[in-house]
Amino acid sequence: MTLKERLGDRRTDLRFEIIGQLWGSLETVEQLSLRNLARGGALVESRMPLNQEMVRAVRLAFGDQTSDIQVKVRHVTSEQVAGGERYLVGLEFVEPSATALEQIDRIVAARLADSKPVAEA
């Protein structure tokens, strides 16, 4: 009886041994706090620094509507906060769709309506 038979190889799919280095990438999803927003871009708060000039996809969600937008990281600034370090990341929207721009306008309009002072009687 071989070692493999004794240990019970439970693999159902064929595997290949990699000789040398094989490069790959790992992508994660993180919800970011939105600090400010305009038609040209946004300032977000992240727990991790992002590389400048990096292009990524972001999903902008407001209510039950979402828009996927390509962004380019323009600047990253570290900020000390209670419990660690945070990063303020300036994002430029890269060719946003008309739908995305309409959603940005709705978000800004809703925020402006919320921040108007109530008139005294």
C-alpha cells in the first residue's frame, strides 16, 4: 500500500505541480466611508493605503440603486485616528456613465436637502 493510499487522497480534480514561480493577484472588497463626493471624483476613508495612479472599479450605492464606476487613485494621505491609522484617498472618476452621474447628483441633492436649516416660525 502506498503512502497516498494510506492517507486517502480526497481530491476529485486533477492538480498540477508548479515548478518555479507563478504570479497571481488577490482582490478584496472593502466598504469605504465616503467623506465627500462630486461629479469628478470622491474622497474616501480606507483602512489600507492604495497605490497612487492605480485604476480600480468601485460600486456606488444609494438606496436600492448601484453604479459601477472606474476610478483612478490621485492622492493618499495618512491620518491618525483612535484605534490606528486611516488613509484619505482621493479618487478621480474615469469616464463615468450618464447613469452614474445622475446617481451622484441624487446623492448630493439628498445630502443638501438634509443639511438645510429648518426655518423658525
